[in-house]
Amino acid sequence: SSEDEGGAAWTDDAAGARLCLGQADDQVAYCTCGKPLRRVAKLPGHAALLACSSALECIRCGEDILPGELHFKCRDCKGTHVCKDCGPGVYIEQTFDFFDSLTHERDVQEIPARVLHQRKARQQRRRASTTRGVTLDGGHLDDDLLAMKMADQVVQNAVVMASEVMSEGSDVYDKEWRDEGTLCRLLGTSSESQSFDAMRLMVEAVTRMHMRQETLQDVKAPCKVYGDIHGQLRDLLMLFGTFGMPGSPESPTAVFNGDFVDRGKHQVEVVCLLFALKLVHPSNVFLNRGNHEDQNMNVKYGFHKACLAAFNDYGQSLFDSIAASFNYLPLASLIEEKILVVHGGIGHGNWAIDDLRKVKRPLKHSDLQQEKNQWLWNLLWSDPIEDDERASTHKVFGVHSSPRGKLAVKFGWNVTQAFCARNGLDLVIRSHQAKRCGLGFDVMHNESLIRVFSARDYEGHNNDCAVLSVFDLAEGERDASDEKVLTVRPQVLSSITHQ
């Protein structure tokens, strides 16, 4: 072993990699060239397995790895063993699936450094997972069954429309997509009144469904997580056509992380499709509330006008029904008790996961703005401080005011890591922000937080859009009783401006 000029101790492990035992508690893996590797590459090709030997020792913390206990082993470095607390509970891949919407070519690319932020090792705690079923409301059984029948027709029509979009000769912005009568095509209706009746039935059925569910939804992997859509139906159909329709073998479960409406051209159609998917797949499609699922925001940013334009005399009535339904939307989803999916962020981070289960709905705009509910407001409105925001070093840590308003805050990486440690989480997935010329996702806060955004070229940002695929790293390699090790893989649809 040796020491560098900063006093950090170094040692060579059996694999020839250099492990910094550093001045802090962090242990960062270095390759033989001396350059630090990203967290997913600290032990190249992590593989979860069950240990059968009693003589294993974790190279990170020195603790024993008990026989039969889940741990990590490098596929290339035979003598390297890492216990489950020192290894990644959620494994973020260093490559992503990229689809060029102009050439229709698929490619696997390495995640560039610009969307990877500094990271540090962290401890994980585990919690048992539970799931809750969905039942029909007996008092509205006939309406619910009729709504589900209509929803099934919408989903079938969406599959056809997604196939048509994928076969179009050219790619266009959603706002320039001249597919007339998209709402009637989705609903399979021929008149405004028929469309209104169909939408009203589906909206009311989804509202009743969400009234019976908790504010925190439990989700099983494998699943996909979608970010902001903002009424860009064509992009959503392309994502479905490229990476799988919810309910299909490629995408059995889906979490839509808020901001379905406002600003885009096809806002009513997006609500129609997402609500239909929820009705057809009630236990496999999960809708999180975003800051734009709010009546005040909808009046200001376009969804109210979209309803009036689509339904004329019926528009205000439908808008009121959808606004009321938005007030019942769950605020977050929990994937396998390891990954929290929330639209904005964790705010001050001084709350517990179980606190979310106790939150009563409906939650109107005025309810969320009450001082006692500031933590709920920040689930929808807060933003993370990026690791490379170095203009004022002290502001990288802790909680600070936000330009989004007096209730909203920005939170540092230490807040995210402390929140995850207290709640037994490995990762937070959030949306809420489009990055100019971005890939549609960012890996932040020492790999304890990922941003995902699912609307291309949003508001002139020239950004790609993405979804996150979450699956079990060791599926088929362990017994059913063993703990899952989740992998997160970004899947990206190219921006039109990048073609």
C-alpha cells in the first residue's frame, strides 16, 4: 500500500484495480490506469449470486459474507467479493438504447459524461415488498364495465396509430403532426357528443379507481418509467412503438410520472390514452401526479383551452371532471420497495415513505399550498441541485430556496442520500425538468437520483426524450425468495433537431 500527496491510502486488490480507502468513508474503484471509474463500472459486469462458501470477505467493509447471503462478484475478477450493503442495490447501466426516428436504426450507446454527475458509495437498507390489488366499485359496476370496454377500444386504436406513426416516411414535431381527428380515432367515435360521453365515463371510472388506492403506489419490476409528456401524443406513440406498449411483453408495467398535459397540441388525447391504459391494465399502469395535474396550472398553460376547443359546449364540463380526477391522482410510486418515483423531488427530505401512505385525497391547489402540506407541494415542485453547480460550493449541499416560488425548494445530494438511507431506498426517479439539448435523462447525486423526460424538443429545447427500463439484474439466476437486484436502463428517442 502507499499514500498520495493528499494523505489517502491506496492498496492493490487481487484484480489489479486500485481501491482508494480515502480520507472519507467513500471507497472509489480505480482501474490500473489510475482514472476513477463510474459507479456501474467499479466492479465491471456486476453479477448477483448466492454464496455457498463461508470464507468470503467483503473487500469494501471487511465484513463476512455469510453462506447463502446475496452479494456481488465481478465476472472478470475472480477474487473480488462485495457484500450487499456495499454493492449497488439498484444497478444503473452505462449504456442506453437509442432509436433514430428518421432512419429507424437502433443502436446501443455509452452514457456520455455530460449526463453523469459525481457519485459516492452509499449504504443501502432493504424492506420487504408488498402489492395491492384493484377492484371495481360495486355501486358503479355498469358504468365501470362500459368504461373499460371503451378503454379497451382506445388501447387497440392506439396500437394501430403507433404502428402508423412508426411507418411514416418522415419525422415531424408533435405540433406539426397533421393527423386530423386524433381524438375520434382513439375513441372510435364519430361525433363530439359521443366523444364526450366516452371520455366522461372513462374519467369518472379512473377517478373512482384512484379514490380506492393509496397515495403511494406499489409497483413490481420489470417496468418502464415515463417522464413529462405535456400533450405530445406523437412522441408517446413513438415511444410505445419503439420500446413496447404498456401491457405488452416488452413493457408489462408502466409508471407515468406526471405532467401529462399543458402546452402540447394533443393534451386531451394524451389524457384519453393514459386513462384508458389505467382502466385496461389497472394493476400494471400507474399514474403519478405532476405539478401540471392542477386546475390553476391548466387554466394558465393550456389544458383548459384544449378541452374547450375539443368539446365546445361540453368542454367546461369535461375539464371540471378531469380537474377533479387529477386531485385524486397518487403522488408517488415505489418500485420493489427500492426505487421511489416522484414527479418533482423529495423537497426537504425530512419525511418518511410511510407518511405518503397516510395522505388523504382529494388534494386541491389550495390544499397543497397550506404550510402543513409544503412537503407534498415539493413532491411536485422541488428540484435537485446538480453536482456540478459550483458557482457557490456551499449551495451544493442542503436545502435552498427555488425560483419556482416561495414554497418550492432545491435539494442537494446529501439530502437525497440521507433520505434514501433512512427509508431503505436505493434510488429516486424524478422528472419535471427538460434539459436543453439533453438526452432525456440525467444521472445525479452519486447515482441516487435519475431524471427522465419523455417529450421531445419540448418548448424549443432541442432535447431527446427517454424512458427508463427497470428490471431484475439476476432474473432466472436466483430462487424466488432471494432479494432482487434491479437494473435501470435508459431508452432514448432522438430529437428531430439532432437528425
